[in-house]
Amino acid sequence: MSANYSFLVEPERDLVRITMGGLFGPDDIQGFLAARKAAHAKLICPRNAHLTLVDSREMKIQSQDMVTAFQGVLATPEYRSRRLAFVIGRTLARSQLLRALSGRGAYCFETFLEAEAWLFSPADEAPLRVAS
């Protein structure tokens, strides 16, 4: 497959930045899970108190099996973020992401500025503008 992903942890901000692109297969998901575990080990905040910002602008259309696998990735309670924001492009993969996020309480944005503004806003504040 042609999947790529990277994690950048900012422990002082309780922030995990993830960049994802390409087409994922089962082995890529397993590698992603291992990388996520290593990234979360660098956090210093309590479990589930971190923020996550995902750059998914380079994601390709995924197979239904991979969409289902990503739903499972998002549902894993020990890695659940306090807030989860995605920066997405205008691709067909966007609709798959929105389906995978169903019920997760995450938001999608068109810019990093909008995503970070929401991530670091007061806890009960809804985003002013989201991508749809």
C-alpha cells in the first residue's frame, strides 16, 4: 500500500499531531497503532486529557474494511482525546472520514488555524466554523 503517517507529540501543550496520507491496508493500520502507542507514551498529562490534531489532507479513498478499521481505532478508549480535530481537504475521502467520525464528537476544519483555535478554546465552546 502507499500509506504514510507520522506523529509529533508536544507534551508541554498536551497535544498529539498526526499526519496521515495515502491508501491504508491492514499492515499499515497495525503500524499506525504501534506508532500511536509510542507517541502517547511521550505525553505527561493524565490519560485522555490530551488534544489531537490530525492532518488528513493527503488521505486517499479507503476500502470499506479500512473505514471500519479506522472506526475501531477512533473508538479505543485508552487513546481517546479530550478533543479531536481534523484538517481535511476537498477530496472524496472527506465523506469517508465524516462517516468514520460518526458519534465521536470530533470536528473537521479546512485550516490548522481554525482547528487549533477550537482545540485550545474553553471546554464548552463549539467551533465557530467547521468543514462539512
